[in-house]
Amino acid sequence: MSIKKFLSLLAAVALAVTAFAGCGSDESSSESSNIIASGDGVTVEIVDDGSSSNEPASQGEAMNVAMLKGPTAIGAVMLMKEQDEGTAEGNYNFTIDTAPDSVVSKVISGEVDVAAVPSNSAAAIYNKTEGGVVVAAVNTLGTLYLLENGDTINTVADLAGKTINSSGQGAVPEYVFNYILSQSGTENVTVNFMQAHDELAAAVASGEVDNALLPEPYADVALSKNPDLRVALDIAQCYDEYSGVDKGEMPNTLPMGCIIIRKEYAENHTEEVKLFLDEYKKSIEEVNSNIEESAKYVVSYGIIDDETVAKEAIPKCSIYYIDGDEMKNVMGSFLSIMNEANPKSIGGSMPGDDFYYAG
């Protein structure tokens, strides 16, 4: 299969896995934008074009909810279906965005009340708004893999002296990978970054590069196109090994995405927020337990274009609902590691205890 055709396939099924997105718009103005998170060559900017009001969006009306195109939106499809059919208990206005910075902008402006964002972005928004948001639940865990054409990498120590190809510069993949290298004492590793997940997946599947650090579903698509590719390292498992966080019933403790709520909205709409979280949790459970049915809605809502691909992707996207003390433990450990790697990645400092929604 040619690179062109392979890229077309990836474009059709691409999921902007929320926690892995590290790129904002290239167009910015020093007079109209504010930097809220930055990391090694990547800056997330919020541009105020005057179109959004700072007033809360919901005043006794529908709750405005923004999901990222990817696992977080997949987890919401059964609730979105109920909303469209008029069977949801709450009243919601869902939007699906492809770019994290777009969602961040809407939260800061008050255009949306609840949003799914990358975990480090949640802390950055908290710092930018001086405690204006709370995190209510982790909704996506780590699905990040190092793929190799060959059999030279079997442990983290085997990375010494190698060049590793990765996407996600300035975001979770970069910081977590650097953390693992540091904790393991592995040195002389060069990382070559490609901007887009799909481009890197195409390059490793074609043999253009020998290895690739990729999230799902891009890793799975690349593996399906090249029988010589193998999973050399499960990065989430490596993270668990060095973070020391108790994973309990979870497959890993690497929180990639989460649900945040504007603090003012949460305080003034306690019942509506509780109902939404209950219905969202139920939706995630239904998506994971009824993949055949949920895949249809993943396609109908434009998250993935192919139903067969959706069925394969859903079980591999680590869509979970984790709240309360378990969420605080996982998020706190993760943000501490991000802060140590680069404080700008979480907005400059660790969030306070008021960052965590108490319900």
C-alpha cells in the first residue's frame, strides 16, 4: 500500500487522542492571545476574537458540553444518542472539537460548562483562570506504545544510544517518555519528533523509520499494515513501574484525559452536574460493554468514519470513569511528574486541593 493511500486511511479513522495532542494554531497575535501552557517548542495559545462572552453559558438551560474527537467523545456517544432521542434525564448541548486549544478557549470564555481536555491542560486552565475550573473525573488512561521494525528493543535499557521517532512534542508522550528515561538511568537517547500521529504511523508502517512512539488507535492501525512491526514497549506499563502509584483495578495509572467543569457552574448547578456525571459514567460503561452498538454511534457522530475500525479501536482506547480519591491520587501523581519535567506543561505550578471536584 502506498504512503498516500495509507495516509488517507489514517485520516479517515484518525482519533485526536486528547491527552496526546500538543499542537495549537500556528496563527497568533501578541495583542490578542494568552499563553497558558508551553513545552519544548510547542505553545498552546488562547485567542480572544471577541466572539465569546465571559458570562456563563448556561442559566437554567442546556448544559454546554465540549468533547474532543477521540476517546473522550467515544465515551459520550451513548449519552449523546439519548440526548438526541429525548431519553436523557439531563439536558445537554454537545459539541465535538478536533483541537484541544479550541476546547480550552471555550472553557475560559464561559462558552461551555463542562469539557473533556488533556490532563495537563486541565491544570493549565486552572492556573490560567486562578482556580476557575475543577476536575471531576479521569476518562482516558494511557495507551502509548513504542513500535519497532525489528527486535533490538525489549527493555528501556535497550533504548540507550538509539534514535526514537515520536509524535506529541510538548505534551504527555514527550514528558512521560523523558521521565521513564530519567528514572531508569537510560542515557544518549535521541528523540526525533513528527508533528502528526498519522504521519508517524504511516512512516513506521512503510518502513521509512524503524520505530515509533504512538498512541492508540494509530499504533494498532500501523501494526495492521506491517506484519514486521511489533510492540517493543508498553509505555503506560513503564510509567507504572517508575511512578509507584497503586493502580488497583485500573490497567495503568497514566491519566491521558479528564473531565473539567467551570467552578462557578459547578457551584450553581450541583444537581445538574451530578446528573451529568452519572449519565456520562453510564455512557462509558455502555460503550465498553456493547461495542457493536456503540461503534454505530461513533461513526454517526463523525468520530471515526469506518464502523469496523471503530469496533477494533474502542477496546484499545482505555476509556474509563475514575473519580473521587482514586482520581485525585492518579492525577496528583501525574501532574507532579509533569511539573518536574516542565512546569509550563501544567501552567506553571501544581494546582491546589480545590482543583479536585468534591461532588
